Amino acid sequence: MANREPHDGPILEIDNLSISFFTRMREIPAVMDFSCTVQPGEAMGLVGESGCGKSTVALGVMRDLGVNGRIVGGSITFRGRNLNAMTDEVLRELRGSEIAMIYQEPMASLNPAMKVGKQLMEVPMIHEKISAREAFERALEVVTDVRLPDPKRMLDSFPHQLSGGQQQRIVIAMALMANPSLLILDEPTTALDVTVEAAVVELVKDLGKKYGTSMLFISHNLGLVLETCDRICVMYSGEAVETGSIKDVFNKMRHPYTQALFRSIPLPGADKNARPLIAIPGNFPLPHERPPGCNFGPRCDYFKTGLCDAQDIPMAAIKGHDRHSSRCLRFTEIDWLAPRALPSGKAKGSVGNPVLKVDNLKKYYEVAANSMFGGGDTKVVKANETLSFEAHEAETLAIVGESGCGKSTLAKVLMGLETATDGQVFLDNRNIEATRIEDRDTSTVSSIQMVFQNPFDTLNPSMTVGRQIIRALEIFRYGNSEAERRSRMLELLDLVKLPRAFADRMPRQLSGGQKQRVGIARAFAGGARIVVADEPVSALDVSVQAAVTDLLMEIQRNEKTTLLFISHDLSIVRYLSDRVMVMYLGHVVELGDTDQVFSPPYHPYTEALLSAVPIADTSVEKQHIVLEGDIPSAMNPPPGCPFQTRCRWKSEVPENLCETRIPPMRRLADGHEIKCHLADDILMRMAPVIKISAELHNSLSVRRQVRSRAT
Amino acid sequence: MDPMSWTGTLGPILNPLIVASIAVFFLAFLTQAVMIFAGMRPGEVVITPDQNHGISIPRSPVDYTLMAMKYAILVFLACIVLFFIAGVFQSDLTDQGVVGAVGARFLPVWIALIITFTVSIRFKRVLGLYGKLFDSPIGMVGFFLVMFWVFTAIFAGLVATHGPIDVISQMRNEVPGAFIPNSNEGDFPAYLLGGDNLGRDVFSRMVHGAREVLQIAPAATLFAFMIGITLGLPAGYFGGKMDTVITFIANLVLAFPVILLFYLLVTPEIVLAGVPQYMSMVLFIFPIIFFVVLFNSRYHTQPTKRAILLAVVLVTGALCYFSLISDRGDSDSPLRFWPEVLDIFDIPGNLLIVFVSVVFVNSPTVFRIVRGIVLDIKTRDYVAAGQTRGEGPWYIMLWEILPNARGPLIVDFCLRIGYTTILLGTLGFFGLGVDPESANWGSTINEGRRLLTIYPHPPLAPALALMTLVLGLNLLADGLREESLKD
């Protein structure tokens, strides 16, 4: 490895850093007065909502701010050398060898036209001028270190031949090739599935220890930071608002924004009726419209006029804590232990009769090798296998699973965009599985509607918001005149709590959360009775997530809508759903009440999924279950049980049953079914994945009582 | 009488300035190149580390040469503008000089341009993409050049000094600025840019040529777009066999040599067999289909509104369509069924051929562009939202997808008008275009070609005109692309 002069001070020291972007019109400050220190071997988490400047800090450390970006103040010191003053040549020497960066999208970081091995070998060959043979040896070693199976074959493949998880491992390997002193990870797992994410996070943690690398871990996910980092820095609107050790910030937070952030994420113990989430009011300020004084002021519960908006607020150290400081003038006055003001608990809506019934639904696709002449082999993709479930009126049924599990296909069949291969779907005792959407009557179409995942994609960018809702009303044959439809449209905007003036706005003038509200209004235009919500909040920032989730729940209570909530995020599922259906490779592997699914006995996949989801709560102890490998392709599913390739309980089943026969659906308790070969006594032995410390446990049991009283 | 000078009375003052500015420009350019090779760099932005983040740029010698080049260009342009302005205020032709006189003739165009730019810049914030064009200097230059020729086409009658085919035999191959001997009272007394080999005024032919070119090129491009869009949308949206077949045909047309196709289209046997007419029958029905589907898909939920709109589209569409393809007066035409009373306009056979061939050659490319954009946009959630609320495929294609494909399409439209203009020139150059007397730039260049070595001025004027128009369209497209990406 490179000869580096020894250095004992901190690896990275950022001091009062300010970064601005210069446009033709004005200077846009992206980061203001940011300081942090990363000690050798330490992992620093940088958390904040999108647009808060966390990625800009990372790019600033790399000195890669583009043409418009400039460091306008402060200094960045890396191993005692001032990065600000370095020339391009010196920086080139540094980047990739002493500071390495891992980005969010693995495929974008790899050259698609170059074999993986060659890309890895380039790093030491450029920086250390070693021979190709040596570089190959090193590549082989590092690829083995990132736990990729069959390293030789990996080095000899092109990036597109690998799965997303494998690609990200290769990117990590590339970063480690030069044995850097500092590793910057910018949302490294956001594009991956949860179980794959858990494995990658585990890997990063272990490698950090093994190589002694310091890390700057950028994420919007507090749970992930809790699992990976030693220290954390919370950013808001271009400023660090609180920094300290994980323990201090999570348990003894001293900034109102941090507190509000924790109150808006669904932790175990939150409940949609008894303990609803508290959304942060208002919107994130745009960089050139920041308020005077405290940036968080206008949204803060503890705001005091004349104090908080009168001056620039410096970071202040908190006495008695280890390097813990907060950018708040009032943190000594605020009573941090005061219980939060609970919004009045809402009565649980009563669940009605079954509205939707799915019986043995199958959906197979035939994929032909040659589209023009139809010849060649045809392959069958089994997207959905024997799905059976019921959904009741005013109920939230969560459909949980990772990519490729068939949840989107299920949604398509329900909507009528595809027809079922076999089985039946009843809507109010009418069969709809074979009727395509063109052949459905208006009332059927309008009673099943969908809310989409990506807020930036869900609205047509060249039509006003009002026009789009009116179009939905037109197609659902609502009203006889334009005026009637317009007034209904305004009512719908009221329903989703948007100002009526938004009717004439273009979608680009709306924020992500607002767009998602318009999407919800559009889905309810025809009085939908079943709403399929496909990850409706996963692309939103945490503080907005809570508000949109709350809105969905409130509409559901009032309209008695059945909500099919598709998600991979088990925290939010636990928070809002009544029943949960877990899917894997087209199969329903577990189905039951939320409490039944979230407590043992589990299906082995559910168990792994629960363990994989990061929880931002220090009092939660998790059992560590890391699944080996990736999700098999639906084109080529394993024989027998779909989960057998990654199952850790497989050895407990006699006679190789898992590899030969698909397990039947078994009833464990009333309304609780799983698809597994495991014997009853083994299932009963399973320990809970998530253990919660005593204090929280009490509140949970209170919640259970509330729930049992309600039913 | 001697011909007038190029620069008139201002010449002795401004000409040395122009020469000097050109010399300075090249000198500065050379010095700068040498300095860059020697390792000098332009000054970098330095930010003062105080509260206000003031910016200062220390200048290096390279910056000074760059500045010199910039000012040289500005001086050069200022001199040209001065000639034009002076021309407007001087009344005597000898005082004005050729440049000044040309500038004076274009007076209506200058006025129109000034009005357009003042109004547009004043209201640019409310004019959408068009308004944003005025934020981009490149787009503004392009728009200026394009609008210059558009206004010239509109005011051709006022700008031109003579008719496009007026012949004065003494003026054959006369140099620019030559006076007409014994000119009548009231007629313009000189040929500003000289005469061609038949004794026609080169300047007037160039001005009238603008009208010819701008009448055909945008209309032909528009038709090519309608066809490309009407075929590209379903091919991209539905995919499958239909896509394969249409794409295959488009590739076939693209692979066929364009010039050969043109020659085939004007071969007398083929014209007599009515092939261009039949082709026009097919090609021109697409716009009607386009508009019918457009309104039907949007208003099928409101029967009365739909009926009215469709009736309007169908009646006007049919009237234009049949007037276009059928020609009673032309005894050679195979399509002569449409009664004379309803026949609003006829298109001369030659022009129809040009139109058909331009549309035929351009639409496959447009088809490919549209298909590509549709393949991208159809994966968006708002398309899925349209499908899940039961919209028909044509509504989704025309109202959800097409408006969002407008950026690249507008840009390509500008570029394609440029290609079409060149194509018209090529056609004219081969003698395939419109009638041989026509002032069309392509034909004029072709005519002047023969005596190019002796008398270069007759083809030079239309060639420069063609160049500036195409350049303007390209710059306009660049500006539009740049501005449509921001937001």
C-alpha cells in the first residue's frame, strides 16, 4: 500500500465550512458554518432531509463541486493537510487513494463497457504504479473480502451481469482497493432491497473495523446511521443543527429539529390510533428563502420571537456530554423529558364486510426470445403463484415484499391492466380477474384506484393540477357541466388539505409531499372503495412521510376505504396496517394480523425481513440475521420452497422436503397462515427478533389492551 | 455613370476601423494561442473570505487578449450597424453606398424586428418557453436571424427594388451598385447587388426567394411532423409486431438514396402515372386523422362538445384535403373528381412533387425520434395513472405523452426546417424544384454556377441568405434546447 507519513490527529477536520453555488441571478448558499471532526477509525453519520446540504459537504471534501460551486469560507483539513489550498494535481493523487467515495447508484459508478476486474485493477495501477499481476492479486483479495461468491468469475464479468447488491459490493471493493484513510458513503444502500441492504451495511461495518478506515456515512435513514456509526451530525437547511455521539443524540437530543424528526418516524410503539406520528408542520425552506436567525424557527414548537429570529445562531457545546453540541439558543430552557403533547387518540374504525376476495390467483408471463417472428424458446415467468386473501371494508392490508416478489403484478391484475392466468378475483362477489380495464364499467374502474410511488412522476408535468383532477372526474362521468366538476375538484383539494389556489399551479411548482397529495385526491375522484397504494411515501422525506400517512389514514376513516398498502418498509407497515401479507417470489409466505406477523412464530423470511429493517431506537435490541445471496430471478425460481436458497432454518426440515416440494399454506392461529415446512415445535421455539427494553414494553402492552378493548 | 461604392461617404472613416478591428482580432488570437501553449492560464475567480462573499477576478495576460478579441468583434459589428443606420438617414444613393442602401431597403424589417424584440423582452416572464429564449444570447441571435428572413418574406414587396423576373438587358452581369442607364422616373435607379446573366436584379431575387423558401419549408416540415408523430406514437406505445413493421419500413425509406428518389419522382412516366398524386393522397390524410383522434380521445366523455369539434375538423379537413389532391384544371392529373366550386386552391404539380418528396424523406426520421421519446415516457407513473383510470390508448398518447415530448420535438422542428431549406436548395440545384423562373435560392445558386469564375456575385447573395437562415435556425434550436432543459 501507499507510503503515507504517519499521522495521529483527526483524519478529517472541517472547520466553519461554507459552500455556495453561484448562478447568473444570485449566490445560493448550500452549506453554512459546518464543522465536524472524524477521528481515525471512527464512523460519522450525516443525516438530514433531501436538500439539507449533506451531499454537498461530501463533494466539498472531495473538492468536486463543479463549475458553479465554491468553498466560500472555512477550511477542510485532511490528515493535517489543508484541502482548500491543494492544486488539481495533488487532489487527483488524493482522490480514490486516500479518500474514496461510494455513491447511491452502483450501476452509475461502474463502467458498463469494462470488466469488473479491470476496473478494480486500475485503482492501484494508477495510484501506486504496481504491476498488473500484483493488482490482480489485490483485486482478488478485496473481492473475497467483500464476500462475493466465486471471486475469479466475478472479476471476469461485466457490471450488467451482476445483481444490484453484487454491484454495490464491487463498488465498495473498488473504494477499498487503495486502502483509503477516509471512505465517504453517499446513501450507499438506498437503491437496494432491505435484506440486501442489511448485508451490505453489515459488510461496511466489518470492513471499517478490519481496515481501520474512517467513514463519513451520509443517509436520510436514522436507523441505518444508528447501526453503522459512532457519531452523528444532524443537518437542516444547510447547517449542522446537532452533533454528538449516537447515544447522546438519540436519547438525549438537544435540538428541536432532532426531536421533531424522531417523533415523525414510526418507531415500535407508535400506533395510528393511540399514538399517532407527529408531522413537522410547514415546509423545508428553499436555499434562497431561508428565514432570519434560526432556519428551523418557523416550524419549531419552541420558537420565541425576538430571540430566535434576531441573530445568527452559533453551535454551542452541551455541558456534561461528550463532544455534543446543538445550534439552539433555548436548549437549556426546554424541558426535554416532557412527554409529547399527544394529538387526541382517534377511535379505531370498525372493519366491515369483505370487499375484495382473491382466490388462488395465478399470473404467468410468457417471454418469447424473438418478438418479430415469435419463434425461439418461450420462457414462463411465474409472477404470482396461488395468491389467496380477503380485504375488508375500512381495513388496511399491507403487502410486504422486496423487488421481484410479485406485488406490482398483483396490483396490475387488480387494476385490470393484466388479466389473470388462473384463479379468481371478486369485487363484491363479481368476478373481475378476466376483464381488462377497457371492458370494465366506469363504477368498477373508479372503485379500484391507485396511488403511485414516485411523487415526481405521478403527475403529468405539462397539465395544471386542477385540470388533472377534473380529467379524472370526466372519465368517471362525474357531473354534467364543467362548473360542477370544478367545484368537486376544489372539494377534493380540501380533502387532501391543499389550498384551493393550487388548482391552477403546474406540478413543478409543488413539493414532493404536495404532489403525492394531489395523486391521492385524483385516486379518490371517483369515490374509490379500494385504493392500492404502491409505496406511497417511500420516496418522501421523513417529516413529510408522517403527514401523508396521516392523511391517508384520515381519509380511510371517513370514507371507509379499503387500503392495500404495498411497502417494503416494515416500520411503517407495523404503524398503520391491520393485517399484513408477506410475499416472496410470487408466493404469499405469511398472512395474518399485524401483531401475529410481528411476533413469533414467524415465517423464516419474515424473520429475516424484520431483522433487516433498521430501527432508529437505541432501546431496541435486534437479533442479527443476514441472508446469504440475492433474491432468485422469477424467470428461474428454485425448486420446492421459493425461499429455500436463503433460508437459515432449512436444515431443521427432514428429508430435503424444502428442495423438492412447495410447502402448503398452514393455519397457525385464527387468521394467521404461513407457507413453511417447519414443524410446529420448531416454530414455537423461535425467539422474537426485536427485543424492546422494559419501559417501552409497558407502553406496548398498554397499546395491546387499547386494541383488544376496541375490537 | 460609375457604380456606387460599397461604403459610400462613411467609407473613408469606417473602413480603416474595420480593417484595424480584424487585424487586432487575429493578432490577439495568435498571442493568446502562444500564451496558452506557454502555460499561462486565464485568471481564476477568487472569493473574498469576508461576510459578503464578494468575488474578484485577478486578470492575467490571457484575459487581456481575450478582452481584446471581444472588443475587436464589437467594433466590427458596430461599424456594420453604423453603415446601415447611416444608410437609413442618407437619401442619396452615392452617399449611402451599397451597404447603406441595402440597410435602408430593409427598413420595414428593422422596424418589425425592433418591435418584436422590445415586446418579447418586456414580457418574457409570462411567455413560457418562448420568453425564456430571451435569456439565452445564442437563442436570441438565432431568433434574430430567423425573424429577419421571416419579416423579409412578409415585406418582400416593400424591400425588393424590382420584380423577381423583371429583365433589363443592359444590366446583364453588372457589378453590385451599378446604376440603370436611362432609368424611368420613379423606378429604383440601381441594381444594389448587381445583375445576373439575364439582367435580373440579384438583390430583389434574393428577397423574393426568401418568400418562396419560407412558404414551402415550414409547411413541409409540419406535415412531416404530423406523419412522424401519428405513426411514432402507436409504434412506441404499443410496441410488438406493429412497431417492428413500421420501423422496418422507416428504415427502408431512410436507406433509399434521396437524390435517386427525387429523380424518380420527377420522371415523366412516373408523373403521368400519377404517383406523386397518389402519394399525396396518402400523406395528406394523416393530419386529418391526427386532429380527429386528438379531439375524439379528449372529449369522448362529453358527446355534444365532441360532435361540434369533430364536425369542424372533418369539414375543414375534407375541404382542404380534396382541394389539395384534386385539380380539375390540370388535364394530366389522375384525380379530378372534386367539383370546381368547392376547390379552394390548387397546387401546381411541380410544387406538389417537392412537397411530397420532402415530407416522404423527413417523416421517417421524425418517426424514430417520436418513437424513442414515447418508449421513455410511457414508463412514467402518470401514464400508468391514466391507464388505471380507464383512459383510452390514444388519449394517453396524445394528451399525456405528446405534450411532455414537446421539448425535443420543438428543437428538432427548428433544425428540420433548416434541412428542408437546404433540401429545397438541392432540389432547385438539380433543376427538380419549382418552376425554373422561380426566385428560389437553390435555383438561383444553380443558375449562377455556370459563370461563377467570372461573375461570382449572382449566386453569392442567395448562398449567404441560405447560410444565415440555416445558421439562425440551428442557433434557435440550440437556444431552445438549452432553455428547455433549465427549470
